[in-house]
Amino acid sequence: MERTEGAQESSPKEAGHAKGTLYLAATPIGNLEDMTLRAVRILKEVPLIAAEDTRHTRKLLARYDIHTRLLSYHEHNKFEKGPRLVEFLLAGNDLVCVSDAGLPGIADPGSHLATLAIDAGVAVSPLPGANAALSALICSGLDTRRFTFVGFLPRTAAKRGDLLAEVAARRETLIFYEAPHHLRDTLKALASAFGGARPAAAARELTKRYEEFRRGTLADLLAHYSAEEPRGEFVLVVAGAADGEVQEAALQETPQDLVARFMQEGMSKKEAMREAAKRLNLSRRDVYQALLEE
């Protein structure tokens, strides 16, 4: 018999598997109506929900008359609670993991639980839905064909500078998360690393009452939020480097920078030195000498 499109399929457990299934469920990033019917159903059916902040999740469950038991699972207890949740799954119980907003596993500990479950042979299944990064990207007016999610920048200036130097010459669109009290410093760092003329968009309070998009250049955004107090959670979407910027960045790279980058990409030190010499039109001896001097 031909399967009817949209028909409800059995879960892995229902199909005869002894182990439970870990569901990673998207939750609203603002508007509580942004829940899927399937996610609501499964949240009602499972015996346990692992939530980043149980107080926050209870508001969502109350909205949909869901009375499933909640367990706190977050960044500070994931090493203790994660193995216990995997034991719960191995015993044949299904489990839903949710973050405070959006997809679990994106800038939160959900990815740790998913890795533990996969390593234990437990089925991991998505319950798709809202996501701040992709919501901002599709409304940014910037290229959506290729993009990199960077997330929150490191708080220390040195680590932040290293990361921005690494992505400055990327051609694809870049996506960052930021809190309002760090927004100005982050915009300054982005403008310094990429140039103030780089096209960008700032999305705040996505799907909420005061949702706002500002589009222009990094310099434009910095000027606006220097004059106006940033409010709400932000997603920054920044255009990739143009050809001229890529060439200029390449010219500024040192042999040490290139060798380190190529090794991070998986090359051996010998291969990285050879590629750096080729890229900079230097001899391998020159590259080797530069590494010794460092």
C-alpha cells in the first residue's frame, strides 16, 4: 500500500527498538505560537523533558496544557545529568530535550546530550522549528546561499581578535549572537576586523512585539547603537568578504599565521609549511626560518 503523505509514522521505539529516542525539540524564540503540532504532541507523550531552565519551559508547557515531568539540564550540570539521562533512554524511555529558545544544541548544552546518546547507540531525532540565526539570515537581505554560524564571540579581547582574524577573509555570510550589553563592543570589534564598510544587518527581538531589523554597514550599525541604547537579544548577520578584501587579507598573512591555519584544517606541519611557502611565494627554508624566529 502506498504511504499517505503526512501520515503519522511510528517512532523508532514503536518499530521494535528496545531503547528510547532522544528528541531535540525547537521551542519559540519569542512568539509562543511558533510551536509545531508534532512537537506539542510528543512533549505530551514522553515521560520526561530535559529543559535548560525549567521555570522558563513551564510557561511554554502551561500555554499548551502539557503536564510532562521536567528535569533541569544545563551547562553547569550537563556532565552529571547527561549520563543519567542516557541511562533513562537505554532503559527504553523516550526523552525530549529543549533549550530556552530555538533549537537545542545551538549555543547550548543540547549538543552534549546528543553526542552522549549517539555514542550509546540511542536514536536521536529532531523536532524542527524556530531558530534565531536562520530567521535573521533570511530577512537580512544578504547572501543566503553559503553562511557560517559563529555564535557568541569570546569575551577576552585576545581570543575574540583571533577568531575574527580567522573569519575576516571568509566569502560566506557570517552569523553572530550577542546580548544587548555587549553589542557596542562587538560591533566595534567587527568593524575593526572587517572594515566599517562591510554590509551587515542587526535583528533584535525576533518574533516578539518589538521585532526590528536594521540594515546597512557595520559603521552604520555602530553609529546607530552608539546613539541608542541596545535592547533585546541580537543576531548580527555580516556579509562575506569581497574579492579585494580576500586578496588584501591574504597579503597580510604571515608564514606563521598560514602554517597555524593549515594545521588547524588538518594538514601535517610539513604539508602546512609547503602550502604556506607556495601561497606566499617563499622558499620552505624561509617559512621554516620564520617559525624558528617566532
